[in-house]
Amino acid sequence: MNWELFALRVVLAKIAGLVIGYEREIQGKGAGLKTNALVALGSAIFILMA
């Protein structure tokens, strides 16, 4: 896998995590913006490295 595709997928995962986190933060749920962004980022890196 080339690095450009890897970086694109990681950035898209981070954006998706931010969107989900923002929606949860507006609703006042426990896991908010930063938590969901970090989980999405870590999960994407873990899966792509395998």
C-alpha cells in the first residue's frame, strides 16, 4: 500500500470520528469529540497496519 492511500484513509477515519463525536457532544453523551476522533484514528491505523 502506498503512503498516500494510507494517509487518505487515516484522515477520512479521523474526520468520521470527529463528525460522530460532534453529534454525540451536542446530545450531551459521555464520549464526545476527542474520544471518538482518537478511537477512530487508532482503529484505522491498527487495521491498516495489519
